[in-house]
Amino acid sequence: MRIVRLEGSRVLKALEVQSGKPPRIRVMSMSDLRLGHPGSDPDFPAKVIQHIKSLPPNEKPHVVLATRLTYGERRKSTMTLNQQNNQAGRFVQELEQMGITVVDRI
């Protein structure tokens, strides 16, 4: 099984799984985080990271599907677009440092 992280049409990272049995991939879906939205908790990404770190190894996700992490430049946004992108980037980087493949922009 091959899982890839895409940016545009380029493959950035692949997760290869080899096993005699069908692989059991744990996937976590994160959609509509919307950093910068007035109703979004700015500490939520850190809470997610801490929660994942607290999980036993056999429960940690192999892959995180992350969509719509940022809110964008809107009148009511609580962060600049640059701040949103920086926080989203740190979140993805922390997940990857834990050995988790992140599939974003899907």
C-alpha cells in the first residue's frame, strides 16, 4: 500500500507498508480546522498534538488527512494569513516529526 502527500501534482512523501497480512493503517481526519476563524480555538492544534503524544503506540495514527487548516484573509479573521500559514505549518511539522504522514490540500 502506498500513501502519498500531494502538493499540486507532485508527490512529496510516500509511506510504504509491507506485511504478510493486509496492513492496518490508522487514519485520523482533520477537516475544517480553520485557524484564524473567530470561532476557532487557537490552542486546538497544540491540544491535538498532546493528545496524539498521549496515545499508546498501537493507537497512534499512521496518517493524518488535513483539509482546510486555515480560514484565509477575511474581514473577521483573528489572525493574518501569514500567522495562519505559520501555525498550520508548525502543526504539520510536529505531526511529521512524530513519524506521521500528513496528507494535506486534498
